Amino acid sequence: MTDPDGLEDVAAPEQHRTLWGHAAAKATILERLNNHRLPGAILLHGPQGIGKATLAFNLTRLIFTATGDEDANRVDQQVAALSHPNLALLRRRPKDAKGYYTVIRVEDVRNLREDLHQTRGRAGHRIAIIDSIDDCNPSAANALLKTLEEPPADTTFFLVSHRPGQLLPTIKSRCHSLALRPLADADVRAVLADQRPDLPSDQFDRAVSLAGGRPRRAFETLTLEDGSALGALQAWFTAPNRHPAAVHIQLAEALGANTQSTELSFAREMLTDWLATEARNAAIQPGGRYRLASANALWDKAQALLAEADSINLDMKQTLVAIFDAIRKHIETTTPVSIEP
């Protein structure tokens, strides 16, 4: 089974032999493993592309080795090939030769549940990885909840989520939750170097700079054309109020010209990251109540404008201009805690 969200020429999460970053989260689960207190379900949540599924497969290898009767090398090979009999993986299924279903369906979850209630194929713990639970439609999510309420013995579920706020509260309540953060630049460099050892240094530095701690984003930058507006957008985010208004108008025109482009998708992620960082930093600043209120209002406005543009196919250039104008107003009327992208 291939990864429906995979990037061309980039190894799938199950194929990564080395894990970079997420040391604290990994240590937490290994301590529970050593104390024979593995949770029945573990929710790994955080921004997309930071290695949540890679962490799930890394921990799966360690759990199989610790609880089973095969050596680490053999376990590693089987997990990479998705052939270990105690491993169940649920992703969006292929629809036909051209693509995948847009959601994980209820029948997919039921098939998983039936597999898990059969006699295990090998000694040791069993692992089920849901990558990602965000893809479950409502019926699938409810079916999964029933499984989590009555889990098979000696089985742990790893639930990967990019948007945990949208999950059923009852599912979250059944999980040991681990919030994962973007990686340090040094770790992003290590991931990129492992997959692209011959990458020219200028492309390497650009990819790490734009990645924002997300290895997936670093790989995506390699598909962008030279002269991309993303570098200019990154520079604008460092000080929105120090640039003439003409700069963000030009950025909006360049980024909004093609609504299907990788560049626009990338820019929207950068925008969301900036808004989230501004709100988060405002929340921890003493006396920052007004700044936080302004940042929250800015978040709501930006999300509403983007959703409206998507739903009724509005001019993306005008949408971006309106958002950039709102960001400038926020900066000019508050003393922001942080203006990092």
C-alpha cells in the first residue's frame, strides 16, 4: 500500500530508518513501554509534515522488538515493507488506478477492527496506525471510537492528526495525547540530506529556510520554480509594517495568479503558521490581552476570507490583499509579541 499523501521520490514514513527530532515524545512512550504501561491509544498531533507518522513507525519498530521474538533488523525490514503480521495500517484506500478515496470510509475501519480481533500473527504487541485520523468521515470516526472503547488486548493505536481540534472529543478522551512541534533547522537539514545527498547547496539552504521546521515542506520547495515569490513573502512576514503597501499587493498578485499552484498552497501554510505563532506568543505575554484579542480576530478573519474564496471561487489575489492589509493593521495598532514567520 502506498501513501496517498506521499511526495514523488520521497520515502514514505514507514521506510525511514532514522528519526530526527521528537526526542521527548519518544522518550515518554519508551518509558511506558519499559514499565509495561503502554496506552491503548496514542494521539500524535501537530502541523502536517513534521514527522508524526515517522515517529509512529519508529516507535512501532521498538515496541515489536521489545515485546516480540525477532531481532531489530528483521522487524525493521518487515515494518518498512508493511509486512509485519502484528502491524495494521489504515490510510485512504485506492479508488482506482488513477487515485484514492478522499476519506477513510466506515467499511475501512470495520475491516481493520475485524483484522485486529483475529488471532495475532506473531508473538508480541500489536500496533494499528491511523494515518491520518483527520481523513475519517463521520461514520468512520464513530466506528473507530467503538473500537477504542473496547480495544483488543495488547494492542496500541497510533492516531496521527494534523487538526486535533476537529476530532471527536470522545476520541481524544480515549487517547494519551502527545503534541509535536516543528523540528529544529538542524533536524530538517538531516532529513533533507538523507534523501537528497547530492542537492546543490543553494537549493539546500533555500529549502531549509522555507521549511519552517517541516521536512515535508522542505521537499516541496524543490518542486518550485526559480524566482518563486515565497522568499519575498517570508521577508515580508518578518516586518509587515516596514514595507510599502505596494509590496504586499505585488505578493498577492504573484501568489494568487494560479489557485492550483504549489506556490499558493505553500504560501497559505506560511500564512497560517505566522498567524498561529502571533496568537500563541501574544497569549503567553503578560499584559498582552489586547494583542491576543487582535491576533485572534485576525486569525478568524483570515480563515473566513480563505474559506469564502475557496467555496465560491473568489479572486484569490483580492483575498490575499485583504488579509495582508489586516496583518499590517494588526501590527500598526498593537505592539506584537513576535513577528516571526
